[in-house]
Amino acid sequence: MDMSVDMSATFDPMADYPWLSFRPPDLSRAPYSLWMKLGEIGALIDQISAVPLIPSYAEEMHKVFLAKGALATTAIEGNTLTEAQARQQLDGKLDLPPSQEYLAKEIANVLGALNGILDACRRHEPQALSLGRVCAFNGAVLAGLELADEDVVPGQIRHDSRGVGPYKAPPPDTCEYLLDRLCGWLEGPDLANPALDSVTLGFLKAVIAHLYLVWIHPFGDGNGRTARLIEFQILLNAGVPSPSAQLLSNHYNLTRMNYYLWLDKARRAGDGLTGFLLYAAEGFVDGLKTQIEMIRLQQWELAWQSYVREVMASDRTPKGHRQQEVMRHLGPAAHASEIPLLNPSLAAIYAGVSPKTLNRDLETLTRKGLLLRDDQGRYLPNRERLLAFFPFVVEPENSVTDTTPRN
């Protein structure tokens, strides 16, 4: 790109676009609720980062939120595929009629760009934001798509006036200058606050980068998707786990009416950045709590399987093997007749014995306290036995909190 024209000498964004001030938000005037959310973000990220996951669960969690993030990134701009279809696209199993193939291509492009950022992080490659890198992000999300406007060239700064609704973006001849200035500002000392930890600072920079990119609107299409890639890269490089780095996109998509409301307020208010930061932080915290709950349930399941093995370790007979297989594969409540159908291993084990053998095994497991039988005659794991091994805690009066996982 030709950077020979020094727009800084001829263009002052503060004149017509005062929200493009390139000044950090005044956190000394931020509401206490924002500071509380920022503290929660740091604490929750520490919890998620410190818990080891079994490889299969770690991979599944990564895929779940990668698909969610890619879908959210495109859905907020009109993609109508479901979460299940986004996951099928990630697994290479999505089959759509020709008229809908462009929807899959949109998600595939975002998935490819997200994975490219992840791979660069794993290889410890430099990922400093630059005009060229941001343009490359835009080129990646628009690659191979049939665009409504033939003047739009993926990865190239727009040459016409654009806007979203009543908002009119800066003139096209200022976009290159503004985008280059944004990248320098994000990588410069203004936003390098030594008083903040890397995750908190990364969160603030990611959200600010998102806002400014959307406000500058430098591309003819795909600005939102480009902004969310920048956000993802900043969060990853700040030390946010990869599944968690997808959560802001999910939040914006789930609350898209509020997203546009706070986006508009952020440029109208005197220090409107803090309002959008609080909106983003609230959604980020909610998403992090959901992920911690998922991890907690996995830890609970591991503890349960360990307890079952300990209780049954002394029985190395064929009967003990059958009963251990029942405990390994029984999840939701099931009638006795349904249990051999839960898994091929169970089907093979009980194929050569009578139904009475299965019933005796279930009765033995119930006597040992490993199974419960509900009022519908279904059997389910008695995971509440693990409550006896939790640290003793006095329940506050009138407490309604119940953290026991449900079957």
C-alpha cells in the first residue's frame, strides 16, 4: 500500500470524529462495577488456566468454543447456520445445498483465520498488529465469497463512503491513516499500563481495538469479522485460554441489540468507552463462569470414576468386571433393559447371560451405594456420595445455593 501521503498533516479526526481520540479510557473515573468485573475476569481466567483437563475433554472444549466463536462472528452479520452445523463444518462433515454453501464458506473462512492465529501463537511467532496484518485478516474472512458490492476487494481499504445505519464512517481517504495509527497506538506505550496484569490489560486493549476498527470501518465488507479476529489475537497473546478468547464474540451475538446500543453510546458519551467496556466485561464474566462450570463437572466426573474404581478394586472376577463396565457407561437414568444398549461393550458383556444376571449386578451396585433407583424404576449413578469428601462448610441460613451436579 502507498503510505507516502502523510494524512496526519491534513486530517484531524477530533474535528468530525471526536470518538476517534486515540486516548486511553479514564479508568480513574470508571464505575466500581467495571473494576469489580475486571477483577473477576482475572480471577476466573486464573482458575481456568490452572485446571488440567483430560486430553479428550480439552480437545472437545476447544472445538465447542471454536465453533461457537466462528458462528457468532458470522451470525451477528447475518449468517443463519446453527451451532450444530458450525460444528459439522469444523469437523468437515457439513453438507449443504448449493444455495446455502456460501454460509458454510463464511464460517470456514473465520475458522481458518482463527486457527491461523492459534498456530502462530503455538509457534511463538511475532503477531504485532500492523496495517498489513489487519488487511490480511479482512482478506481471509472475505476470501472466495460472492460479495454484494462489486467494488469491494477483500483485504483492501475501501475507496467509497460507508456507514452502518445512521452512522457515517470516516472518509475513505482517511482510512489507511486511521488504521495505521490504530495499530501503532495499540502496540505503543499509551495502552501499556504497568499497574494492570496482562489479562486485564489484554481485555481492555481487545475491546478498544474492536470499537475503533468498527468505527473506522476501513473495509468495504467484513469489518465486524475483522474486528473480532483482532480481539481474539489480543486476548490470546495476553494469556487468555483459547476457548475463553472466543467468549466476547458469543456475547456480542447473543445480545446483539445491546451490542449496537452500547456501540452507539460509546461514541456519543463524553467517555463512552467505559460503558462499552462494562457491557463487554459483564458478558465475558458470564461466559467464563459457564466454562468453569463445565470444567467443574468434568472434575466431578473424574473424581466419581476414581471413587468407583476404589470401591470395586478388590473384585477382579467376571462379575466385578461387568459391574465396573456398568458404572463406566451409565450416565443419565436408565431402566435395566436399556443398560445393555448404552454401549457396545455392555451389549457384548450381557449378550451371553440372562436378564437375571444384569438385575443381580444392579442390585449389588445399589447395595454398595454406587447406584440409586428412582421412583420410575430407573438406575442412575449415586454421585452425591462424593459430597461426603468435600471440605466441611457451614451453610448460611436461608441459603438456596446447590452446587451438586445433576444427572
